[in-house]
Amino acid sequence: MKNTDYAKPLQVDEKTFTYFDFPQYAADAGIAIKTLPFSIRILLENLLRKFDNRVVKQTDLNNIVGWKKTYDAPVEIPYHPARVLMQDFTGVPAVVDLAAMRDAVKTLGKDPARVNPLVPTELIVDHSVQVDFFGTDEALEKNVNLEYRRNSERYELLKWAQKSFANFKVVPPNSGICHQVNLENLGRVVISQDGGDAPVAYLDTVVGTDSHTPMINGIGVMGWGVGGIEAEAVMLGQPYYMSIPEVIGVKLTGRLKEGVTATDLVLTITEMLRQVKVVEKFVEYFGPGMKSLSVTDRATIANMTPEYGATLGFFPVDEKTLAYLKLTGRGERAKLVEAYTKATGMFYTGDADPEFTQVVELDLSTVEPSLAGPARPQDRIALPDLKRAFADILGCAYDRNAEIKQISEFHDESGNQNSRARQCRPLAPRQFDLQLGGQPVKLGDGNIVIAAITSCTNTSNPHVLMGAGLIAKNAVSKGLRVPPFVKTSLAPGSKVVMDYLQAAGLMPYFKALGFHLAAFGCTTCIGNSGPLNPDIEALIKENDLNVAAVLSGNRNFEARIHQNIKSNFLASPMLVMAFALAGRVDIDLTVEPVGIDPNGEPVYLEDLWPAHEQIDELVKAHVNKEFYEQEYARIFDGDQFWEALDTAESTTFAWNAASTYIKNPPYFDGFSITPQIPGDISNARAFLLLGDSVTTDHISPAGAIPEDYPAGQYLIANGVNQGDFNSYGSRRGNHEVMMRGTFGNIRIKNRLVDPKQGSFTVKFPENKQMYNFDAAMAYKREGTPLIVLGGKEYGTGSSRDWAAKGTNLLGIKAVIAESYERIHRNNLVGMGVLPLVFADGESAQHLGLDGSETFSISGIGNMIPRKTLSVKAVKADGSEIDFNVTSRLDTEVDVEYFENGGILPCVIRKMMADS
């Protein structure tokens, strides 16, 4: 068979395209295309189009067209994403790696220009801007100015890459959030590529170096997050090897009630699907309720796919998709999309639903206003229950107007119930006097100190943003103000947002309540909330206050939003505005007033909340095609700061030895064409002993750089003042900083140093407590390999490649955990670190391991996928604990990457073999 046997013409107006008729291929295989989930159809099209009987073989096509609802063992296919999407935090180290690969190829005497993206790659700079300034009209310009001052070396690297690499585009800073730019402009849905007699039309697919890449699923584009190292392999023309997934269907019925937003819906779905256990599975939405959701509602739901643990949260193309493409200035594209999807059975009509592994149903009318927190997105709290939930967080029957009574149960910081009694605070409220701008205020437990309308989750959605503006308008008309201790910010994901908010006349009301435009970027959601007022920070620290942040984001892990804020709640922009006005989370906004007007009258949430119809009228009147066309016509140009960057085009990058931002990493030191196959691990030490739900925020350096931690000390030793440390994220291109910050979250709980938290471990056999980095370097000098012992859901969270890179550079050879989040497991393999799992029902605690043992792992030679290995743990008294673990090298390609020391060395060796 040849795939050209299934090449057919597609007429769109006066233009003829060629497409690959995968429904006919399925029919020839005895499969009705309508029975396959839409996401599986996309994979079928991809493999048929790429079929060459060398990389994509007939067995691969047979396996995907014969999709099964369940698989006893992984079945691997070579998938070729059409595009790569990057943001700057993960994009900068990826560009550093590509530059280092060019140096390595040059050292081998080959042409470094061969290291070049072969797949279109777009990088959007959105993760670096921080909310240092807020509450004034000058906040945006000042924040961007400071962003460039902090990050000019990184941005010079990116501008060099834009000039020096083919197939590589950069959306400069101050433009928008990568996922919203992808949704509004970069997403093609159907791609047309010149070739032969007619352009080839095929389905748009993308992998992104950010876990929220599935937001593009909202317009029917298959996309998910991968590690930077995997993305680099795709960029360099390598297939993305993946296991054929199970597909969970979510049938939506009914309609959302008045007063309920898409954010409330996605928090409900996140809670529901975490219970269903959809990790490493595809999720597809269907049913009559789907038709009632706008594309931006769908994008909100798709965005939080990693929060419910799935790979995809897919919405197939329908009439609303076409209308959205036209609205966003892609009218010609919409014609091709309509013709292609209708010709291939990819247009969802609702007449015939596919077969799924499992179907979960949700009646949209049952969704109620909600928040999620204090530290996990899946921990949904119904709005009326927030006051009680915060009492549980404090561990007491908390009441601002009564004495606190001790209770016998509380929920710990990870949301788990704990039956031990907690020491109650003496009285409620714990309120302290404070002077802010000469004005006396009281601040205590439960007060909100950050209220941020931020993140791609919600700033793609005009309905909730217009709704927030209407709440602001109503609040101003009633004389309400936001308390002075609340740091307010508005950071939209697209410049179009400001166009329609201004056109609707709502920006004066945002500003009146302190929500001035602060940035076009991720800001608070990724920890770039900026500093609090120094007096507020001092009061929080001195009294160990449990203050709160409310944000319209998708992540609220421990110490992520701000290191001194313990309770962080995700909410719609509309509820963020309401809670900012209230100034506290220990409140039931369904019955208690949001505030008191100047005449002493209470103002309730129902007095402020606009009707659906009112919001819809504003959206229809002011969200128009001209705004999208105007903003995206200049999306790659950049502002005056970008234009001023002085970079020269060159084949290899000119590394600056004095730079503390960009350094040539050591991954290719001593590199040879022939790999050294890893052998058994002998007499390793446990570097860390960790519990459940350790996130990549715990592992990967993120947020502020503490002065007394090794990374801070490194910067000081290199002449950097503490005020210029910037964040770990901004220094991701410097491995010296990043490896010192790995496992450095101030909230990480290493049981070797329990109850102490932070970047500390115990160095054995001396039994000496040290910083993680210092201990790792001591072990390295001794030639002692390291392992990490973990629990369930190891590596959950964002697709942070430094969680794996730092693990590798610290000398960790293997991780033994009870289970892994998909992306982090992939990244560990991509860096040559061996991921292992305990046998079912076993754990470090179950086996009696306390981390003081020496560990030997045998059976690593002659590796095969999912191989069972033997572990011997020897205690100080000579007693032994023997147990088996399973390698989570799931596929032959995983084994190949591991044996090559990671993806990048493997790619270089393949390049050299082909030259």
C-alpha cells in the first residue's frame, strides 16, 4: 500500500487541495469512522499521511485504525505533530540546548547549521513579566521596562534564534499569553502546505512546552504539553512516540444557570475527572450541552486539562468553531476548515456519537458558583462553603465574631483530612493594626492581599471579563472600594481584551477599583505576582498569618503565587472582583454583604452581579473582527524595547562567559558518537524521601531566589546584588543557578529532615543536614550515585523541563515512586533518568525504608520496556530489604533515549549517522 492511494482532491471556492481520505482507509479496514473518537481520527490521519513503511509502518496504521477501548499493555505509535509552541520559561532553555547542540556538532567536525527546527516553531514571550507596579496608568510601561532590564540577555538570545534558525518565530514580550495567542491567531485547525500539483490540507496538531497547551483543543486542534527536551526532538524532525490512549467521553447536557460561569464549570469538571482518574488518557466532550457552550467557554475547560490529569480535553469542530475563526480574522481559513471537516467526518453534528472507553455525564444545570483551593486546583469549594472551608484550613471553628473552639479534625495543606487535633488560635479574629499610606487598617487571617485577573484560563473569555467589568461598574456606582491591603492587577492574555473592554466603556470602572492594566502575560498565575507592601509582608511573617490570594488562574500550588501566602483560591474574574471588594475569604458571599456603602447600607453580591443577557449584549456589540485583525497584523513586530535589542545573525551562539543568565550547559561535555549503555546502580544513597503529590513546582526552581539558598549565594559570588536576582524562571538558561535551586521550594517536605521544610537533606553516612545542592556535590565528589524515593502522583503540575534537567545534573540516576504524572515521567526519560515504580500496594513506608539505607538496583542492562528490576536496600546495621520495582521505560523508544543518556544525545547521534 501507498498512502498516495488515499490522496483525493478537495475543492474550496476556486482552489483545489489534496487531502488523505482516512475515513476511506478505515472503511477498507472494516471500521466505520463515526465509531472512532475524534481524537483517534486525528491520529489516524496523521499516521496515514506520514506513512512511509520506515518510521510509520503498516502495523502502526493497523493499531490506530483498530483502536481499542482498553489496552493491557502500551501500544506505541510514531506521531508527527505539525507545530511546536513554546513560552519563554521553557523556550529559553530549549534554545540554549539547540545552541549547545550546534556547538557539539561543530566540535565533531560536522555542519552545525544542520541543527535547525524542521517543524514550524513559535515562541511567545509571556512568562517573564512581573507585577512590580500596579494600580496606576503607568503600571504596564513600568513593568515592561523592568522586564527588559531584568531579561535583556535572555531576549537577546531569543532574537538571535529568530534570526539564526529557520522555521522559528518569536512573539515578543508585551503581546499576550501563548495559549491565547495560539487560540486567537496561530491555531490553523486545518493546515494547507504547498506540495505537488495542489496544496496538501491536513489537520493542525501541536505540542507545546507548557502544560496548558490543550487550551487549543477548544477549537478542535489536537495539542498537549510536553517537556522542552521532547519539544526539541519534535522540532528536529523526530516523531513523538506515544502510547495509543484510552479516551474518556464527557457527555454534557443542559445549560449553565444564571450566575454560573465557565470557570465554575471547569472547576467542577476538574474535581469530577480527578475522581474518575483520567491521567494519561484523552478526554473528549460531546452531547447537547456542548452546543450551548461558546468556543471561549470550551477553551476555558480545555485549558485546565492538566489539572484534571488528562492529556487532551478535546472539543470537535462545529458551527461555533467556524464562527470563532471568522470573528478572529480567519475567514478564509474557516472555509477550508468547513470543507475539510465535513469531507472527512471531523465536523461534529451530534447525530452520531463515537464509542469511548468510558462515558461520564454532567448536567450543566447542576453547576454552581465555585472556587478551588487552598493549594490544589481539583479541590473545589462551592461559594457558600468557602467560609467553613477556611475554618477547616485554619484547623479551628473559625468565626470572626466569636471565640475559636478547638475541633478534632482539620485538613492539612494538601487538602487531606487529618484526625489529629491542631492547636487552635486563641481568639478570632486575629487582626493586627497597620498603617498603609497613612491610613489605619486591620489585617489578619483570611484577609485577601492579592486579587488578580490573570491567566490564559479566563482571559480568553470575553464573557467573564465583561462580567467582571460590569461588577466593577455596579460596585463603583454604589460607592464601594477595594481595601488598601489588596494588591490588584489586570493582566489579559491578549491585547484584543483591552480593545473590547475600552470599547464597552468598562475600563474606567476597573481602574476605579485598582485593576489597572499591569501586563500582557501570565503574571500571578505562575508566581510573578511581585512583592507585597513591605509592611504587609513583615506583618504576615511576624505573626505567621494565613492570608489569601484570589486569582482567575489555573494553578495554586503551595508557595506558587507568593511565598508568604498560604491560601490561594482559583475563581472566575467576576468572583475575583467580588472578593477583592470584600477583602477576605472567610465570608459567605451568598448571604453576607460584599461591602457597606457610604451611607451604611449593605451591598450584596446579587446587587452587583450582571445578568447573562446583559453580558451577551456587550460581547456581541464590542468583540469584533477588526480588533483581532488589527492586533495580530503586528504580533511579531515587538515594541520599542524589542527593536532596541542589538543581536547579530550567526550559525553558532556567542556565549558570554560573564553572563549569569545564559550559559553553555554541560550535557555534551565529552560527547561521543557511540553511547555508553547504563549499567546497574550500586550503593546509591537516597537524596530525598518524599510523600504524595510532589509537584514540579516543588522540584523545579520557580519563583523568587532566596538570598541564603545556594542559588542566591552563587549569584552574590558572581557580583549580582540581591535586588537584581530576578526569578528562577528568568534564569532558566543558566544551569548553575537552576541545579542549585532544584528541589528548592520552601514548602517541599523531605522526610529525611522532617519537620523542617525547604531545600534541605541529610548527607549520609555522616548524618549531616545540608542544603540539597551542597549534599549532591559532596556525593558527586565521592562518586556516590543518588536516587529519590517518592509517593503517588510524583511530578504532577506544569511541564517544567528543569524538574528533570536539575534531577540529572544533581547526580540522581533513578526515581522510585508509586506513580507519576505523564509529562514529568517523559521528561525524566528524556534526560536519561530512570523512572521506577513500586509494586502495587508497596511504598517506601510500607517496606520500612527511612532513607538512610544504601540502594543497589540490578537488571538495568539489556533493558526492555516495563522491565522488572531488583532493589536491595541495606540498613546501617547490615539488615537488608529486598523488593522489586517496574521500569517506567514504557516503549522501545524510551529505552533508546535512556540508553543514549537522553533525547538530545540520541538525536545528535542519529543526525551524524545520516550525514
